[in-house]
Amino acid sequence: MAVDYLTALKDLRDGKIEELKITPSDFAAFQKGWSQFPYQNTVRGIAHKGGQITYIRSK
């Protein structure tokens, strides 16, 4: 099942979810949602070993 990353990013911004984890295999699909997300400065990504990124709300 495909994830709607634009909706997930909005949920993250609005505090409905605490974090969004992206794996390297999900990144291309995530990037499409990220490019449509007008509030990029409201979340930040934390890179981990192995290419995983965890997105959280900026403080």
C-alpha cells in the first residue's frame, strides 16, 4: 500500500503524528510529497546510518 507522504507531512506539522521515518527504498515516493509540501521549514530530518531519515517537527 502506497503512503500519502504529503498528508503524512501535514499530520506531522499539525502534531497528529510525532515522527515520520523514511527508508532509502521509500525516498523517491517521499520526495514527491516533500516537493509539494509548502511548510518545509516546520519539519526537520535527522539522518541515520543506513540511509534512514526521521522527520520531526521543528521547534
